[in-house]
Amino acid sequence: MPRDKKREIAEYIQIEGVDSEQVYSSIERPQDLSKGDYALPCFKFSKILRKSPIAIAEMLRDQILKKTDSFESVEAINGYLNFKFDKKKETLYLLKEIFEKGANYADSNEGAGKTVCIDYSSVNIAKPFHIGHLLTTAIGGALYRTYRKLGYNPVGINHLGDWGTQFGKLIVAFKKWGKEKDLLEKGVTYLTELYVKFHKEAESEPYLDDLAREYFKRIEDGDKESLDLFSLFKDITLREVSKVYARLNIVFDSYAGESFYNDKMAPILKEIEDKLLMQISDGAGIVDLSPYNMPPCLLVKADGATLYATRDIAAAFYRKKTYDFWKCLYIVAYQQNLHFKQFFKVIEMMGYDWAKDLIHVPFGMVSLESGSLSTRKGNVVLLNDVLNKATEKSLEIIQQKSPNLKDKELVAEKVGVGAVLFFGLSSGRIKDTVFCYDQVLNFDGETGPYVQYTNARCNSIIRKSEIPVTNLTPDFSSEELNSISDDSSFSLISLLSKFGEVLTDSLEKYEPSFITRYIVDVSQSFNKFYLENRIIDGATGTNKPRLALVYATRTVLTEGMRLLGIEAVEEM
Ligand code: ARG
């Protein structure tokens, strides 16, 4: 558990008529850290205490100073109570904590007993895995790992798009024109080609569409030949996608996709009918959402076919029953805002209060600098191709910068793929972004490679010091600590101490970009510290407290990258 400094402060404060939780949640981080490390605004307590905030702050200050001298200072300024922690105590505390915990630094159990379902990536069978899937995959993966670090039980779900009449079309196309050899060789690309051909042919041969419907029905009815082909298409897609997941360090606990809910919709549709929520409109079953200013939620078509929303409702019930989630997140582009609002509402109307725990986590669009990334035929940009190109370009840069580096290809893979992930996680989710290789790979920008480079710099200092870190117990005397008491060292130290808070905040807002921002800040702060302080000095040997700070920085950077799915490289 990271130390909770707000809690420490709150324990010293008693205000009549205000419970300690409220005091705790009122404590904030001042914008201007020169005023203090934490502050308590006293305005809120004026009414209850019938005193001015200024008087309250002064009263509380006196109360605290009588009880403890563990703060460096406690000051009442303009109705604020400002706290400064003792720098050296803080420093020692932090270094010991990081040395003791290593990668587990900032782990916590704040999520104990809470299961979070995360529906992410959720690819479509027989369709290309394109760069449009980068954000859902990267954000979902980062949230998954961060939840786990904070003691939650995350369940990663790939809600496969493996249902719909398009599979009937594919079967028809494959039977008519397909060759198994080509399919095995070309994979999903071949399936998309067949799909395009089907559409072209069906324009002049409309019977093909009827045939496709017929074949889709055969899958539904469990016809062996059709099911076998359907499974083959599915296997081929998943095999391809899995390779990309492996590069991105992405894992799932469940691949229960749309087809999995085939036999789970009927009882739910019946319940909706029994609760008098279903209306028939032109033969179709809908739930009227006009009281909520939304178009109706279509659940059953006139021909009896179910829809995307129907399967999502069944999936939500299944997840509630199977995992008893605390929250169920859907990491899906904002284009689907209405879909989620609609089906969440239907579940709420059915009387389930857990509908409030279903959360759509939307994100914006990625476009390539040379134009939008459409999924329409011809101009899809495959995510795997983007990773390949980023890796190639990294290799070129590495070859220039460090021609003698060992295992350059391996390093380039981690740096290149990491740069793409970092890009996907670097702006606020909702923003539309433009992907540009040169920016993403700029070693001096606020990028993945910059953080990798800083982390590798830490490694190289540690190597050169020739002091095994395990021999470096950070039990420094007050005098020794003077060498890391300057401003740039202390800024770095206070930044490192915030790791846990950043993780909590990023989960609260479902924003991995907080972590991305944070590791850039740590890197910049480290590079300033490094510029201003000599760590290995020829004359006097290694400055151990500074080396300890390098180790602490490396620990946080490596772990921060891991949470984002990025593997740190040892050297670069
Ligand atoms: N396969 C869908 C798509 O590519 C995303 C599915 C998201 N998850 C869900 N439960 N609806 O648009």
C-alpha cells in the first residue's frame, strides 16, 4: 500500500460536526507546491463552525502543532491550512519504499473484492484489424493492468463481432470462388477480398443475397458444413489478431463474442415482454425510449432476427451473473454513444439497479496524417503494418544513434511498438488525433522513445556505477541526504512519490493518459536532475544517494511503461 499522506494529515484534524472522511476528501494538492505539499481549504467549514475561514485555519493550526512535530511546517494562510512534509524524512521514506517493493511500488489493495469487466478491442471476425482498433486495445490493456496493480480483479473480455448475415455471404463466396490454399496463405485479406467480390456480384445476381441469408440461417441451425466454415474463418482471424496482441502485450480472460449469446437472448426478451416494455412497430420488437429523448431500441427485426443491442443486453446479464462485477466497462469509440445509452436504459427500465455500473468509456478517432483511416475497401491501414513500419523506422534511428548496440532488432521492436502504444495513450481519450510517424518516434519529444531513452540512461548509470543496487540500502544519514536536497532532486522525489495517486486518478477517470503524462514528467524531471548533478564522480566515486534516486526513477519509469503495455529496453 503506498503511504496515504492525506490520511496522515486528516488524522490530526478534528472539527466538530464534520466527519473525518469529509476532512480527508477536502485535503488537496496546492497548484503552487512552494506553499506546501498539501492544503486544507477551510471555507467549507465556516457555516458549521460559524467562524471565518481565517480563524478556522488558525485554530486548526494550533490544534495540530500541539499534537505533533512530524511536519516541517503547518501554516494558516488566507483561510487555507498548508502542510509541508519534512523533506529528508520524505526522501528517505520514499527511497526505502521503492527499494523494498521494486516493481510492486505503488501497488495497493484499494480494489480488493471488486471485479471490473473490461470489454475491449472486441474485433470483428473476417475483418481487418486496423489502426482504428489501436485505442480500444491500448486503453483497455492499460486499464486492465492498472486495475490489477491496485488490487482489483479485472476480467478482460474480447466481445468478438462473430455474428451477422455477413457470415452467410462469406460462406457463399467461399464455396463459389474460394480456395482453401489461398485462404490459409492470405488469411483475413483473402476473406475481405471474397467479401468485396460477393458484393460486386450480388449487384447483378440478387439471388446471391437470398442464398447468403439461407447459409446464415444454417449456421444458426447448427448445420455442420456451415458451422465448420464459420469456425475456420474465426480461427484464421483470431490467429492473425493474436500475433498483434502478443506484440502489444494484450491478454484476455474471455473471448465470448456475439455468437456466444445466441441461446441467451430468448429468456431476456421474454422478461422484457413480461415487464410490458416491448412494443411492436412494423412487425419489429422495440423498446420505446422517447421519454428519455432517444430513438427506440430495436431488439427483434420483423423477420425474427436479433440485433447488436439484443446481444449486448444478453452479454451484460451474463457478465453480471458470471462475474458479479462491480463495474462493467466498454472501451468503444464515441460513434457508438447512442447504442450504449440505449441498451443501458433498457436494462435500467427492466428494474436492475446495476445498470448504473455499466459504463461506456468512449474515445476519439485516429487518422493518419495523409487522410482519414477508413475501413472501406482498399484503404485500410492494418495495425500490424503500422507496428512494422514504426519498428523499421526505430531501427534506422537506433542504427544512426547507437551503431554498436547489441540486439538492435529486438530493441527496435520494443521501442517502435511501444511508441505506437504510447501515442495511443497520450492524449485525453476523447480527442481526435492524427498519427504521424516522425512525431511518434521523435526521441526528443514527449514520446515513448523519449521515456525509453531516459529509462535506458538510468540503466547505464547504474551499470557504470559498478555498485550492485542490492548493496545499496538507502539508509542515508542526514548529511548524505544533503546531496539530494537541491530543487531538481527534490522535484524528482516528490514526483516519484505521486505515482500511486496518479494511478488512482487515472482509474477514476478511465484515463491511461494520466500515466503517460506522468512518465513524461518524471523523465523530464530526471533529465534536469541529471544535468545538474554529478552521479558518478571520478574523484570521489559514486554519490550513493543520487544513485539511489536513479534506481528509484528507473523503477517507476519501467513500471509505468509496463502498465501501458510497453516493454522497457535495457539499453538503446
Ligand atoms: N465489434 C464492435 C465494433 O468493432 C465493438 C464491440 C464493442 N463491445 C460491445 N460489447 N458492443 O464496432
